[in-house]
Amino acid sequence: MALPKPVPGLVIRYSYLWRREYPDGREEGQKDRPCAIIAALRSDAGDTRALVLPVTHSPPADPALAIEIPPRVKHRLGLDNDRSWIMPLEWNEFVWPGPDLRRAQGGDDSSIAFGMLPPGLFKVVRDQFLSLIEAHRTRPVRR
């Protein structure tokens, strides 16, 4: 199967590099994790840059700055049963496809995708992300 297109709302397997790891000179995340594509931008040069938000099991310090993924959505995506949050305060930006996309063990290119967020949940994530951008509170890591 082919590599999926980077569309907003797609949840992918990705080696996410946290903003706190970036100043240490790290070029790759410590572990692969689900990430939600929040935007896919086509450049004048013809490449596509994907912006991804991390999904984490760690409860947010400020619950107003995270969106919990409902259990039924986690189940549909094939994620574990533990509570998880999408963190719109920071993101990774990379040229699609990039070396940090990860296949499922024994999977083909299509296995980098878990599936799509439901439209209503994606709208909540997108709106919070855009509000944080507008308030200059986000922290990108461009890779």
C-alpha cells in the first residue's frame, strides 16, 4: 500500500522531537508516538510541509492547553486504552515525507497512519491551535 497523503486530521506514527529536547542538539525524538497533522502546506518549491501536534499520555500541566482524545476515538484509531491528550502548544514541522515517519512493526508505508480524527474533534484541536498561534504562545520545532 502507498504512503498516505498528509491531510489535516490524519493521525500518524512519528518520531516527535519535543521543544525541550531541541536545544540539547537532538535531531530525533526519544520515542515514536501518534501525532495529529494540523496542517499540510505546499511551498512554491513544490514540496509539502506537514505540521504535527504530539499525542501524549502525560496529563497536561494546564488542562486548558490540551485536548483529551475520547476513548471511542482512541479505540477506532487502534491506540491503547490509557488516557491521551493532543498538545497544541507546540508542533514539529517537516518536509513530507520525512525520515521520522514510522511504519508499524512489519507494516508497509500505509501503516504510518492510524486514521482520521473525527471532524468535530479536529475542529476543536484546530481552533485551539489557531488561538494559541494568534496569542504567540506556540513553540515550533522545524526539522
